[in-house]
Amino acid sequence: MRRLAGALDVQPSALYWHFPNKQTLLAELADRIVAARTAEPLAEVAAWQDAVRAEADALRDALLAYRDGAEVVSSTLALGLGSPGTVDRLALAVARGGFDVETSRRSATALLHFVLGHVSHEQQRIQYDSLGVLVDHPESPLDEDDPAAAFAFGVGLFVGGLELSRSRT
């Protein structure tokens, strides 16, 4: 809070006029990060599968736009702070596939955890690379060559799993 106040050229106590503590300030920041998404409106996306992919992609892009974006959003959610809008949008996309509210919500939460974990890993690698400490290990079990393709594959697994679960009911 002191560093932020210094960057804004105000006293730290001035920040506490607007935010009771650091966690609520970070929650506001997290809400602004995820609100920056530019996914197409769900009504313009034909298939529910494409809506889920579009929402996940837009969330990934929003998190990657800010250094430590995934960490800020993840820690805010872990504290139960911030807006439920991120889960709501993902759940709405899933619900377009005819899933009930509980399935849509649980699927959205699981997908959100995947997005946050994937982007967090991407951002850590970007930071390590910028510091010159990232070591290339050819025998690494992780697909690091194309993070966007790896992300799309993971989201595809979620969508495919949802399709499979719907066909079994």
C-alpha cells in the first residue's frame, strides 16, 4: 500500500479512505482485470461450445494483459472477494448447452481454475524468461512451445467432457 501510495503521490492513509485494506483494493483490481475482457456477446456466438471457448480465451487474454493478473485474480477469489461475474459469464456459456444450473456453475468453476492455473504458469515462465533464469529442458513433460495451443487443447477437453456427460444423461 505504501508503494502504491508513493506511485500515486498520496499518503498511504488516503488509500484507506477508499479501501479498508489491501485485500479489498486487490479485489477491485481483480474485478477490473477480468472486466477488461472483450469476448463477443454470447448472443452472437452460435454454438454453446464456441461460447465456452470464446469466454475462456477472452479471460486468458485479459489475465495475460497484466503482470501477475492470474495471481491477483486467483488470490482474490480464494479470499471470497470480488465480483462473481467471471464465473457467471462462464456458467452462462455452459448453460447454453442445455445444462442445469448446478452443472453449469460447477463446470464454470472448474474451467476458471484451469484458466487461472494455466495463465499463472504462463506468466511465471514469462517473468523467469525476462530475468534470464528460464532454462530450456528438452525432456520437460510440459508443452511449452505454444501456450495458446496448449490452452486451447485444455479448454477443448472441458468442452468434450461436458458433451460426453450430456450424452450420458
